[in-house]
Amino acid sequence: DGTIWTELGHLRTVLNWARKHNLIDHAPPIERPTKPAPKDRWLTEAECQRLIEAAQTHHIKLAIILLLSTASRIGAMLELTWDRVDFEKGQINLKVDSTGPRKGRATVPMNAGARAALQHAKSGAQTDYVIEWNDKPVKSIKTGFNKACKLAGLEGVTPHVLRHSAAVHMVQAGIPIVEVAQYLGHSNPQITYEVYARFSPDHLQKAANVLDFTTVRKVTG
């Protein structure tokens, strides 16, 4: 339902644009289903480790490690090329270029696990693309990813769940929302706050303490 809602929204936008520029005489109304509530599935640390270990091929394992460590979307990961992996600076640039796709794409630092996985992959690279198989860039990891999820005993997990999981773990660890927003490539930190603030260990705690009327507080003023 979420995909249908989004795609029909794109269609509505295109038709309205075409009507505005006199390319069509009439933009038919596009009805959309009710926007579904956002999925709240995210992986625990143990589940992340199980998923990595369950990967049967090196490119699926590499993709899972990088999706978790960069909090990137699957499209950005499959388009990642070696010229945007900077081992010297320890950075991964997920943007294709300054004018290419940038939604949810940032330049993020490598952690130790990502660096090790990338160095191993680089030593045997046969193409310009980081995620490759059989000497060709990979267009989809759906089959291998789903197999890994099944072997790990995980249900309801998609590549996007890994991005969501990465964000949840950052917030739970006390990383400021502004930094999490930068990591996710969000142009507006308010979006990040609305989705992830509730995962912060201190979220609304001060407000809750004010409402504790079972203890006597010193009144000043």
C-alpha cells in the first residue's frame, strides 16, 4: 500500500505539471488509498549479526554490512562505485555526483567493519561497482537478501529495514538527531526528529519527571 500511495502521488504530480505547461488539456483526478502507517520493524544488534552471518555469497554479505554501516538506501548502494570510496580519508560518498540522485544520500565515514569488508572486496574487484557478482554490477539483491533473512530466521525484513535499523541504533546510542539526519541524508532534521526522537533514551523524560506527583518537589520563587 505504501508503494502504491507513493507511485500514485508521483503520477498526480506529473499530470498536474503537464497540465500547467499545456502538454495535456486535462489532468484527471488521481485517487490514492489511505497512507499506511510507517513500518516499525527494525533489527536488534543480535539480529543484524545473524543476518550478516547468514549471507551465502560475498556480494550479499558486503551489501548487508554496507547498508547497515552507511544507513543508505539500496539504490544508492547498488550505484556505489569505487571512485567514491576513499580509503585514505575513510569516507564513502553515496552521491552519484553534484547533480545526480541525492535523496537520502550523504558522505559518511567508514567504521572498522565497513573498511575491512570494502578492502576485501576491492582486492578482487572486477568492475567499477562495489557490489558486483560474476564480473558484472548487481541490479538487485532481492533473491540473496531474502535467502539470508530466511536462514537468519527473520521475517518482515527488507533492505530499507536496515536503513531504519541503523537510524534507530544511532538514536538509541545518544547520537544527536542533527547528526543522525546528516548521516541519513535528510535535508530537514525535523523529519528525522519526528520519526526517530522517540527512540532516544532521554526522549520526553524531563517532561515525565515534571508530572511525577508522588514526590515532593521544592518550589522556588
